[in-house]
Amino acid sequence: MSRPALKPVPDYAGPVMPKFYYYRGKAGSDRDWIMKRMAVIPRERQAAVALEYEKRYLNKNTGFGRKLANEYLQGVAAEYRDQRRGAA
């Protein structure tokens, strides 16, 4: 018995996102904030940045994982945003 062929999945056009980030219902999520910053980072760097964000976010030793992760992402995004503005 053969299975029907799988339909190809259309390419996702949005930025690569970390798997873990702050989410507490619709009113309390970092998702949109993260998406805006990931969008200015070149696609080839997004996976590495998302992985580093997750590592910092899940850091249980400090108790400030969310803050550390968001500061990291803000810094990386600012570098690429400044490069874009300088090149324009």
C-alpha cells in the first residue's frame, strides 16, 4: 500500500526564531519584539543568534535569563541595523 505524496511546504519568509522565549498569554509575550530584531539580522546568522538567545534565556544560574537573552539580541540587532544604515 503506497502513501500519497507529501505536498511541499512553502518557504517560510519570516525570520528564524528561538524556540524558547517569554510568553504569558496574548498580552505578555516577547514574540513580536524578538521578530522585529531577528528581521534585521542576516538570514545566514539568524540560526546561530537564535541558539545563543535560547542558551542565555534558559540560563538558570543567574535568574535573569530573559534579561540576558533580550540584551544580547538587542545588541546583535543594533550592530546589523547600524551597518544597514551606514550602507544606505
